[in-house]
Amino acid sequence: MNKVILYGKEYPNRVTMGAMIDFKRETGKDVNEIGADMELLTMFMFCCVRSACRADEVTFDLGFERFADGIDLSEFNRFQESMVTGGEDGSKKKGQERKL
């Protein structure tokens, strides 16, 4: 499972249906409209972490700005790469086709 470290604490991070719904409610946009917009991509990452925490019953009490302030570039790049390739570690999974 993919994780993100914020302020010294590890949180689950994965794309869920809840994350996509949260993103739509927060921004009024669908996930496929993110493009290269850094703010939208950060918001989607925030929604993914928040949703994964809800699903895994992990306390997550960061607001968007505090979340964004706590993301370092390596965590952000890893998330971006996993979005493009579909793998948690940036690698494609053999035998699985990913459609968005």
C-alpha cells in the first residue's frame, strides 16, 4: 500500500471512489480535468489521503493548506508518477490494464 509521510506521521494514500467524489465536491471538476494544474493535483492528493484514512480508520485532521505545506517535492513527485503509471511504486502492474 502506498503511504505518504506528513509531519513525521505516515498516512495511507490511494485512489478511491470516495477520493474522486470528494475531489468533485471540493473543486466542481472531474479528476480527468486536473491536467498540469498543481493546485488541483495537490487537492486530489489531499482527497486521496483523506479518503484512504477514512477507509482505514486512521485519524486525519489536516486541512488542505496544512496538508499542502507538509508535502515535500519527493512525495508529490511519487504521487504524480503513480497517477501516470498506475503503480504504487511508479511501476505498471503486469497483466492489469488501467482505465480512467
